[in-house]
Amino acid sequence: MVSRLASAAGGAPAIRSGMIAISSVEDLTPHIGQHLGYSAGHLVTQERVDTFAEATGDHQWIHVDPVRAAEGPFGGTIAHGYLTLSLGPTMIHDIVKWENVRMGVNYGLNKVRFPSPVPVGSNLRLGAVLTGAEPLGDGGVQVTMDLTFEVEGSPKPACVAELILRYYFNQ
């Protein structure tokens, strides 16, 4: 199922797949190896970049100085790579509706790469492939997903990562 959602920028609608509902370990099994869909578009604002810079102490001019960055290699400010990556868990909730969960934990990452920049003002979306679901006992499951962050209009992904999450379902 494909639905149209208004982009965060308020411009042309972003296209994303229908949300998948997961309420148990067993619900994950049929989706292993499948592309789960795309998130809605998320506008990357200078305010968000500046807030991230304050939180992390990374005030590099390519992120926080629009005047200097306009003359730099990217033609304007860009999001921090780790800001892009940090949006993954939130954007996953646009793709998968986790139900009957008593707790979810970001367990870690395997390979992470930032092949191209995310310009401020761009629309970012996430695609996710479920690559694994290992039962942990006590209603828990370790979920592995390949994430691809895409900037609208860019031929290369902004970030690719293998994310590991742990969800514990109510029993």
C-alpha cells in the first residue's frame, strides 16, 4: 500500500509505503529480508542543526555558519552526520508501528557510512530493510535493520547504517 503524505517542508507530497504493525516476535519473521518501506520526509532546518551543535559541542562552520558555508565546498550549511544518524530511531516509527511493547532499547550499530551531505533545507527520508530478528527470551527480540537515509534529489544516500534495536513485548 502506498500513501501520499505532505512533506515536512509543506511542498510536494512525499511518497511512502503503508505502515507495518508489529506486536510480537512472531510478527517480525515474515518480514526478514524485506524492505519495510519509507518514512515521511523530514525537513532539515538550521535550527535543528544549531541545536545539535549545542548538544554535542560540534560548532564546525560547515554546520553553523551559513555565511561562511555559502562559500564552502557544499554551497551552504550541512547537517552533522551524527545528527542524520540520530534521526533513524524516530523515522523508523514512520515505517513500523510497534505495538504491545513494554520497552525498546537502541542496542547499537554495526557499519555506518556518510556517502553524501545533507544540506540544510533539504528533505530527508529513511528506507529500512529488516535483516534479522533474534528472540532473546522474556518476550524480547533483537532486531537488525539496514537503514538508508536519502536526501530528496540526491543520487547518493546521505547515510547507510546497520542498526540494532531490542524490543520487549508484553506477554
